[in-house]
Amino acid sequence: MPDAFEDRENAFEKRFVADETLRFRALARRNKALAEWAAGLMGLSAENAETYARNFVAGQVGHDDEAAFASLRKDLDRAKVELSDHRLRRKMDEEFSDALAAVKGGG
């Protein structure tokens, strides 16, 4: 029979899993929005933008924000898009906030 400590530990573990799932979904949504935004800046066609976004999201699974930043920075530089690191990081933060709110809202 579980005691109060085990009940508390189980509740903690369930909350951690729920938080991590929420964060994963928000990051995937953020990465898609970032890729679509970057594709627009790079002047990609709608079809190429969709492919770019899909590949970007898939390529970021398991990677941190720095990897996403580096990948976007490289792609934007290659396309000769002038954008400061500060603006790119700010856009990443904005998109994460929007994505987290959407995921928490059930979207």
C-alpha cells in the first residue's frame, strides 16, 4: 500500500511528464513557426517553404535552443538575409511564448 511519500512522488513524476510533454509540443510548434518565418525571409516558394519547415522541425528534435539558433543563423546567412543575432533570438523567444500559450490553451 503506497504511503503519503510515494503518493507525492508519483504526483511529482506525473507533473514532470506532463510539463515535458507540453514543452516538447511547444518547441515543435515554435520551430515550425520559426522555419516558416525564416523561409519567408529567404524568399522560398510556398512548396519549398513547407519542405524547409518540415525538415527544420524534424532536424531539431532532441536538440536545444542553441542548435536551432545555429541552424537558422546558417540558413539565413547562406541566403544573404541580414538579421542580427539579437533579433533572431528575440523572434525565437516570441514564437516560444506564443506556442506555449497555444499548447496550454489546447491548440
